[in-house]
Amino acid sequence: MSEPSYHHTQKAPWFLLLFGFAGLFFTVAWVTRAEPVLPAILLVSGLLMATLGYSMQQLTVNDEGDRLAICFGPLPLFRKRIRYDDIIGVEIGRTTIMDGWGIHWSPWGGWVWNIWGRDCVVIRHQRGITRVGTDDAEGLAEFLKTGLAANPGQQPFTEVSPMLNRKIAFLVLSVAVLATASAHAQYHIYWGDMHGHTANSDGKGSLDDYFIHARDAARLDFVVVSDHDFGNAAPWHMPKETWTLTQDKVDQYTVNGKFVAIAGYEWTSQPKYWTPEEPIFTGPAKFYNHKNVYFPARVEYLFSAKDPAYNSPNLLAQAVQKVGGLIQNNHPIGEEARDQWDYTSAFESVIVNTEMGPDVIRYDGKEYKPQWEAKVREFLKLGRTTGFVAGSDTHEGKPVARTAVLARGLTRPAIFEALRHRRNYAVFNAKIVLDFKIDGHVMGEEIEIQGKPRIAVGVQGTNKIEEVAIVRDGTVLHSLQPGTPNAKFEYVDEAFCGNSYYYVRVIQADKDEHGNRSHAWSSPIWVKKK
């Protein structure tokens, strides 16, 4: 092995906190020594804290000839090596306060090895991304770039594409207690489909087929089944037995931490209900369109659009609110959606989200202009509030990933909590990972700030990104054309006047089988000035 050409050790004082916890555990163990089990647990915990504290007093970055070694010490329990011939690119970066310290994995920036401070060197290699926190960022980056320059087959760093390194997954669990929570230590991304049908209405396949496809073929984290409330045969309403079976099946297929099934239905209001074609109601025809309704727990029966007690969005929301359910606006396009938004703002805590889609859609060689995003912006322009979700609206019984939620765990209550607070975003085609914050607040929030909004955007795409746009009050405020699969940037809205909404739209270069590019839309953040 050649003599090291780079060696640097950084020390930090926060290990003292671990020693403090160790002392606390030992003290409580002594005080409770008469208890049968608790002292032993506290002693083991104290020893663990002391061991971690001694192991994490310093971080050494060292050249080992053909690889770079990163090691916490002086007790060398935690170390990582990156071969130089695996490195693709290097740049100097900055971690955020929320990225924290210690060793952990962030979905927005790969593995973080950091002992103190915010300066870091971002190393992109064959297995993903490693961000090495260091107070010698320039020296380490220069050393690594010198090696890259000597290897013309490698390219300069242009993107972030994290990959989970399973070899040290256990390390994350061990050291998680040491790190300040990262931006998504609190929230995890879970993928699901908010809209789909089976043979219980006008789709194909059984409920079992639907959930098995979602879980095993599409590998979704969660899925909503939303058959029409009119069922699939005369007298054209979903039988109570079918609704009971739907709720039985979602309970059967839900396994916390692995897969969550949600019972819902599509409230299917149609103008013909006010006409001689199917005369149910009197007066001018209403174009309320369709809305998906779903519940965190069992309810006796659904609230049908054909029932006078629930035949308007306000009446529906009033009933759904009482049982803790949620509602989303479906496909708000065309004449059928003329009265889509005919509900009061008081029920925006129940009708929380709206399906989002492109303004132009291609299908079977034809181009359609539903002006989908434009219709949603018209609603937001009125000062109203809605988050963004999406669904395949599959009638083949084959759901796919269309909505990402930022939830604290993979359980039905956690998914509902995320949807209720609009911590969700919509995608069209590819599973684009999207991070959007304003002054540290996540998508879906309504916030008050002092000064100008500081907007942070992170995108991990699956193909080259054609555009990342920040939309403010219906108009593109700022946009980038990265030309790479990933992008990360901050932008300060110096023109902020005191009351605006913002969301992020991403467009990729890839296309589906009909020629549609992949999209992603974050839920908005509403900002007021204090």
C-alpha cells in the first residue's frame, strides 16, 4: 500500500451528549436496582451510549492507495471505503441543519457521514452518493478531482442519484439516535394509486385481483379501490353487501409496514340525474362531476350521489366529515366538471385534494387538450385550497403508482394523516422523487413568514429533466432546464408581496407508449407575510 497522500481528522464535542446519556442510564439503573428487569435494560443502554460516544469522537478521511477510507473513531467501529475507480464525480456541497450529523441515509442526497458543521464533499460513485462532512472540503475535493482528472473516463459531478447501500443498513439503525433528524427522517415517501375500479362497478377483475396486482405486480405501498357508487347492474346502486365485502378485503390485505389497502368509492354525480333521462332530482342540471371518497375505518354504508341527502359536494362533505373520511376531486376537466368546485371553503378540510394531470394528453395517436393543470389553477386563483394527487382510473383492475405521500409510517392512519395535510404530490408516468419546501416547511402547509420566501427544490428523476418550474399564483416564477436526471437548488422570491401560493412542476424527457412526457406536481404551499 502506498503512503497516504491525503489524511485529515476532524473532531467534534457532541459525543459528550452520548456520554451524558450513558451516565443518566447508569444512574437510573442504580436507583431502580431493586426492579427485576429494568436495571439490566438501562445498563445495556448505557453501555451502548458510552460505546457510541467513544466511537464517534472524530471523523478521519484517509487515502488508502486505491480507495478512500472514511472512519469514525477512535474506536473504529464505523468505517466506509470508496474505491477510486468507482468514483464518477465530485463537488463541494453543503448539508442542511435538517440533514444532521452522524451516519444516515437521505432520499434526497444519499449517505451522509458527518461529525460537525455543514460543509461537505459530495462523492458520486457506482453504488450511489456519499456526502462526507468535513472542515477541509476544498482540500478533499481537490485531492479527489486530481484523481478524476487523471482518469478521462470519469465525468464531473452533475447530478444526485442516491442508492441504498444494504451492506451498512444496520449501521443506520445503530446510529440513528446520534443524528439530528434529516429532512425526511420524520416523513417517508410511499407510493400509491388513488383511483381504480374492479368488476364491482364498470371495471374488470375481483377485489383480490386488484389488491394482489397493486401489492405484488405494481409493488405499491398503498392503494385505494374506488368503484362507482352505482354498482354494476340494475337497480344501479352498489349493494350494501358489496361495500361490506370491500371493507373486509382492505382489512385482509393491509399489513402495517408492508402494504395498506383503503376502502373507497367514486361518488358519481351525473347531469342526467336532473333530466328525464334518469329523473332523480328537479331543477337545473348540476355538473358536479365525480369525487373519490375513502375512509380510515369501517363505515356502515357509502353516501351515494343518487341519494338526496348527499347529492351535492357540501352535503357529501358534511356526511364524510362526521366519520373521519376524506374526499378528492376527480379529473376536473370538460363540461362534466362545470360545477366541480361548488362547495364552501369550510369543507376544504374534507375535500382536501384534487387529481392533477397535464394540459395536453396524447392517446392512441390523437392529441387532447383537457387543460387539466389550468383548471386546477383557476380554482387556486379564487383563493381556495387543494393539494394534488393522481390516480390511474384503471378499469382493468391494474393500479399503478400515481401519488406519493410523505407519511410517518406505512399504516392506514399515517397515510390518512398525510393526505389530510396535503403532504402528497402527483406524478404522471414515472416515479419522480420530489422535495419542495419553503423556509423549511413541506408541501401542503399554510405558513406565515417574515421576509422573503426561501424555496428549496430537490428532484430525483428517472430520466433527463427537461424543466423544473416554480409556479407562483398560476405563473411560472422561476424555471431550470437541467438536462440531467436530478436537480437541487434554492430560490428566493424577492418579489413576494405578502400572500401567494407556490408549487413545483417537473417535466422529464421520457415518454409513455402514447407519447406523453413524465410529470410531477407538488402540492402547493400557501405563504402569508407576518
